[in-house]
Amino acid sequence: MDASRRRLLKRGLLIGAGLASAGALSVYARSRLMNPCRAALPPALAGHELIAQAFDGLDPTLLRDVHVHLAGTGDSGRGIEMTPRMLSPLHPAEYVQRLFYLNAGCAHQDPGRVDASYVDRLHNLVETLPAGFKLMLFAFERAYDEAGRPLPEHTAFHVPDAYARDVARGNPDHFEWVCSVHPYREDAVEALEAAARDGARAIKWLPPAMGIDPASRRCDRFYAAATRLGLPLISHAGEEKAVHGAGGQALGNPLRLRRALDHGVSVVVAHCATLGRDVDLDAGRSAPVRSSFELFTRLMGERHGGRLYGDISAITLRNRDLAVVRTLLHRDDWHDRLLYGSDYPLPGILPLMSPAALADAGLLDAVATPVLEQVREHNPLLFDFMLKRLLRDGRHRFADAVFEAARIFPSA
């Protein structure tokens, strides 16, 4: 998608959400913008052959969604924090983001129970998934400065490790959890060791938001601990649109993750760095800017002992180049290093993803479009899984191994 279309989509989201919050959006427009948050699939839809097809041939005990966000406003008193900017119409961009995220998670109409409603919705959604299919729920660390001091004024939101751990323990048949520890913290290694003892399966970073430079020597003791504990690092790379924080976009350069790989850490590059452009750090002082995905491709071609992975969350959003989706489908030599992720709650934000557009581009059978749209109204998690299972470019599709992602994470 070109810059003008991205601006148009963003402007549409802002206008639409603003009108919705004021109660002025028509029923027709609301149906196109807002998640209707319907309950369980009706029997006719639940028995549809395309749902069965999506799970055909897969081992349910290996199925993982490796990219699921927890969210809330902190009204549970269990440690979630959200910047006041997201609660104020005086900061419309952040305010609208909150409205859409909470609507996507069906926690927008329950004052005083937003945190609980978000989790209740996750429980509702996983009931449709086969036994053994697990969601990996993300904690989300605060921003810190280079001296390891927290920066609350630069922290968009914070989901503590203890919160993610406790939510996962509430449904161990379908939930696992991913800790988020800032490597500059004085107690970073101790916090990571505690998370490992409490059953964390991986580590989540979003460097531009958290103020983390993955290429900094400040991370070395943390990388040594992560390697010793066998915890993979799931780190955002490429441009970050959703969360603003302490660091610049340069911290999301995929090449900056080499330091973690060199220290023996298994690294999952979130979204396969499919958005944005970064400086080519390998090209010297007058380095050109290249697509982040091109730099990710370079990393995938290097020898890292099979420890470099990419997750396919967000790759079907409207702001992704369809040529990148085609490349991921065609690179079957990568498929044992690609992992399924939904980036939930984003699949519940209706304007961000269009099955019809994918069908028009020849990446999806047109007969699947109305079924997928119906599924999304009831279960965005199932919708996203089905969509990526059904993606095709000619004979090319994602291999079963992409979805059987449990293989790279420590077992219980």
C-alpha cells in the first residue's frame, strides 16, 4: 500500500472511531468499522467445511498462536497501566487507538470490568479451537532509559509479567505466557530467571517503544541468561505503528538483532519485519535505506545455527505489500523457521484486514471470503488462523510446520 492510501486508512480510522465514541455513527457505518463481538459460532457456521479444512492434517498439540496481546485499562487493580493520553480526547490518536483495541477485544462496553472482560473474551474465543491449540499471551514491559530507570511518561502501556502469568494459569489448556523484561534493568537477569521458574515460554520486546537497542552491549548479560534458560526472544522489527515510546524507529532495524543471535539466543522477528524501511547497517557510513523486509531476508540467509525465525502476524493487514505475502508463501525453504501468530486483538479491528482484497489479488479463493467474514464477527482468532491457512499463490501455501509452532519453545 502506498503512503497516500496508508494516510487515507489512518484518517478513516480516526474519523470513524471519533464518530462512534460520540454516538453519531450510523448502524451501517458501525457495522463496517466496529467489531460486533458476537458470541459462539452458530451451528451451521461451526460445521462449515472450510473450518475443518483449516485444521486438516495438523497436530493440535503443536498448534500455537505465538503473538497474542493482553490489554486493559488497569481497572482490575492487577498492575496494568495505560498512559493518560489514551484516556483523553485531547490526544485523539492515542484515544482512538484505545477505542479500537478494546472494541477488537470486546472490552469496550463494560466500565469497571475492562481488564476482566478482555480476558473473558479470550476464554470465549478459545472454546472454538481444538484441544491442544494454545495462545501465547504477552506481558509488555515499561520503557526505560539507558541507566535502567523507568520512564512512565514514555510508557504507552504496561502489562506486568505477573498478570500474564496469572491469566495463563487460569486456562492452562489453551494459554501460555511470554514475559517482557527490559535488559537495562539492574535486576533484569533476576527477573528473567523468575519468569522462567514461573513457566514463561519466551521473551517479548518492542524496542522502539521500550527504548531497547538490541545491538547494545548493555544487553549482553541478558542474552547470556536467555541462552542459559533456553528462552527465545520475540522482538518486533521494522516500523512500529501501534505503540509509541522511548526509542526511535531505528531501534527496530532487524540487523540490530544479530547481537542476540551471536550470543546464542533464538530470535523470532515479529511480523517478519514486513513494514517500514531501515538503514542498511552493513553498508558503511553512507548507508542507504532499504525495506525492513529486505534486511530480514538477508538475516534469514545467514548462518545462525537455525535459531532465527519470523512470525507471520500482521502480514495480511492492509498496510502490507502483497508482494511480501507472496514472497513468504513462495519461500518454502523458510517455512520451518516461520511461526504462526495473529497479533490479536488486531484481527478484530475490521478495517485493518480485507479477505476480499486478498481474493482480488489471487491470494485467496473468492468462495472463502463470505465465510471468513462471518467467522470474524464471532471469532477473530479463528478467522485469522483460517485466513492464513487458506492463503495461496498458485501451488504455494504455508506449510503445516508454520502453524505447529510449539517446536521452538520450552515445554511445560
